[in-house]
Amino acid sequence: MNTETLDHLRSQISTLSESERAALARELIMSLDGPRDDSVEQAWNDEIVRRASRVKSGEATLINREEFRSKMRARLGQ
């Protein structure tokens, strides 16, 4: 695609509403992701259920945002 075509597209896109641009951006990003893998989605759903169950049962140790940030800074050596 040449520069002139890209400039034309940018000009057209700039006339769209914010929600239309957001929808277009989402579609463009999704077009880069490749085909959907249902097994991956199921694995994530299973992990979410597992983690939620651990929280509900009291098995998981929860920390607040500041403690999390502190631990991550220490881990990154900052």
C-alpha cells in the first residue's frame, strides 16, 4: 500500500466518531490475532474458575495493590 492510499485512509478514519474508530481499531487488532483457539479460551476459563474457587475457600493469599507493587519492584530490582 502506498503513502497516498494510507493518507486517504487516515483522512477517512478521522471523520469517524470515537465509537466507530474504537470498533475499527478492535477489528484491525483482531485481524492480527489469527484464528481463534477454543482450547486456549477453555483453559483460561478453567484457570479463572480455579482461582476464584481458591479465593472463596480461603486457600488463596490475597494482597493489596501497594504490597503487590512493592513485591514487583523488588523482583525487578527497582
